[in-house]
Amino acid sequence: MAAAPALSVEDVSVELGGRLVLQQARLSVDKGELVGLLGPNGAGKTTLLRTVLGLLRPVGGRVAVEGRTAKPGRTALGYVPQRHEFAWEFPICVADVVMTGLTGRLGLFRRPGAAEWEAVADALERVRMSDLADRPVGQLSGGQRQRVLVARALALRPSLLLLDEPFTGLDMPTQDLLSALFVDLAREGRAVLMTTHDLLGALDACDRVALLNRSIVAVGTPDRLALDPAPWMSAFGVGPESALLRVLKATAR
């Protein structure tokens, strides 16, 4: 019997404020796979991630992580939110921020032990932030802050990693560092699902890409999808003369 996918989204529909923002979305991510979730603003990308996390309840369909319903704080599922969702002015150092990734596992009253601090140290090493472990987070650059959020997710040592626009506002060296890390994590056997507006970066790094606009329009390998303009026109609402299609055509050569 085949193992269950790391993530299975089965005909999921979600309403927010009485409006249907996801409609019968279907997507799966296997262990060892990096999947890019692409679509315009308002397409439902963050909503899909929050539904996978169990923070939103679908009005239809089912989400399963390794065959089971995800439970916030209990499922080995790492999440990297967009940077503006974290209170960077809070007086806390880098290592302590990364430790907050283990709060759900520890509970409110159990103090972290040697195993937890080892996980924090390992996570900081993966994002090349070990030398800044004691620095107040308010003193970090934008790229450093993003790396801290990735380390916080990795401290849980998750089997599934969800990334919400991890490259926004980053310089190219930091983007390259994180992109290489995400590929490495997939090759190590984790499942990685990433929303991004960096279409070329996704086509270069991802094993598969999924086009979303309220529902999944198309899923496939980058080389295959780049050759077909139709799903991109449908997902992004662009015409046949769009610069997006010209870029895709050039990429496919």
C-alpha cells in the first residue's frame, strides 16, 4: 500500500466574510518535493496555507498531513509567515524567537531543555545565523529577520514546511541562500510548499508548481507548464500579449 502524501488537499472550499475564497482546491505534496504555489494577489494562497495549518476551517473538503487532520501546535508542521506578521519590536533575542517555534510542543509551563536548545542551535546553523543568536531581533536587517523566521519553523524539525512569500523584499544573496536551503530540505526528505510572487525563482527551484486562483488551475513540472500559456492566462487573468507569457516563453527555450 502506497504511503500517504505529506500533504493532501482534497476539494477544499473556504469562506471568509461570507465570500468563497477557495473553491474545491485539490493539491498534494510528497515527501522530498518542493512545490511552488503561484497566483495573483487575492488568489487564496495564504488562505490555503492557513487552512492546512488548521487555523481556518473549510466549508467543504478535507486537508490531511501524512493522512491525518492537522492540529495547531501538535502536528510536526513548520510555518514561515510573511515578515510583517511578527512583532519585531518585542525585546527578545534571536535564539529566543527561534525557541518560540517549539512552544506548541512544550506547552506554556514546561521549560526548554537541552534537546530543545540543540534544535534551536541546529536551525540557526542551517540559516547561517549562529553568530547572531544573542542579538535583539529589533536590530536585524530584513533578510536576517526572514532567516530567523525560517529557523523558528525548522526548530520543530517538521516533515512538512509551509512558506508564505519567503523572498519578499530580500536582496539576491539572501534569496539565493534561502532558495538553496529549501531545495536541500526537500532533498533530505521533507515536503515543502511555498507561495511566492517570484515566478522565475519558482520555475528554477521547484519540482512542481501549482497555479491558484480560488481553485487550482494547473499543476505540473516547471518545464511543462512554461510551455503552455493557457493556464497562466487563466490563473493570472492576463491576455496573450502579456509580458508574463513572453518571460515564460523565453524561460522554456
